Amino acid sequence: MRLNEFGLPIGDPVPDWTPRPRPAREALIGRYSRLEPLDADRHAASMHDAEALDAEGRNWTYLSRVRPTGVAGYRAWAVEAQKSEDPFFYAIVDPDSGDAVGLASYLRIDPANGVIEVGHLNFSPRLQRTRASTEAMYLMMRHAFDTLGYRRYEWKCDALNEPSRRAALRLGFTFEGVFRQAVVVHGRNRDSAWFAIIDKDWPAVRAEFERWLAPENFDGEGRQRSALVTRVA
């Protein structure tokens, strides 16, 4: 423990720290997925079609935004969303078809302190439980830590959203607690569960992602040979 001149405990120094850059409008490219900055002309129609496969709207239960109506409604939303710098939206694109099959964003971007969050996730049925969905999350983490140099990468969700909580843990996030009555969403209370990966966790998490994503970890049917185990001690 470090003490100051008054004998009080203080945090470790962060030498030569400078504010981090914001995400730029550039694609993040992997083996199984490609994240492209959201563009209404390129992505709205195929994203609408992919999300329409969720006919009952189950995926929208915990999302803060309202589901657009029809292709025109989705395009109108995308035209505005692509202008936003925070949240900064990506379409998750199937590299074989060129179709947008999911949505993700960086948000609550804090360059001064090196903190960035991932959120607004909406994985269509075409993306759910695929190598591409896991790789997309890895690409965003890698870009935040290795390219942009952020110190902390956050994931927050409705505390009642068990699938999201399980996903955060699978992807290597550490649970940090629940903020009670954090926000009001669609006229109802939301307690927010907080998770994070910090820079000292990242090397081990990155190595496990890269092991899991390697082609030899999948059989001829695309089934994993071993599971992703990213938990940080």
C-alpha cells in the first residue's frame, strides 16, 4: 500500500497518462465477422430483415430503445444513429453475405480517464450463438485496449437480464455489483448490474479468446472443441 505525506493510503501512479482517442469511423475485421460503423444506406435494410426473424420481439425486452416499425422506420432510426459519436454504433456484418446481422456500440466514452463501455447490443437470430458473435465482442475489446489504449472496458445490463449477465461472465468480465434504481426504462425500474475488464486483466482474456477463435478449435460442422473460459482470478 502506498501512503502520502499524511500517512493516508493512495492509489498507484499512472505514469505518462494522456487522454485516449475516441473511436474512429473504421471497420474492425475478423475471421468470422466484420464490424462496420453504422451506415443507413449499407445496413438498414439487411439489419431490419435479420431482426425481423425475432418475430415476437423477445430480443427487445431489455433494450432501452423502441423497436422501429418496418424498413422505413429502421432506416429513419439508423440515419440519426450513424451521426452519434456517443453511442458510437457498429453494424456486425456477415462477411460472406455482406448482410448486417447484429448491432453493437461503444458508449459512455470517457477519454480523460480511459473508460469505455460496450452496449446497445442486439444480436439477431442469425448471429446468436455463433463464432461471429463472440468474435465481434473480442474485436471491440481488442480495439479498445490495444489500439485506443483504454484502461477499463465496461458492460452494464438490467440486473434481471440473466442471459446478458451470463454472457458478460463468459466473455471475461468481472461482476462489480448492482446499482439499485439506476434508471427508468419504458416506464419501469431498472437496477443495473455492472461488469468490467481492466487493462491488467486483458492479456489473459485476449489469449483465451485467440485460443478459442482459432480455426482448429472447431470441427468440420463448426462446433467448438473446447469452451471459452475467460474468467480472471
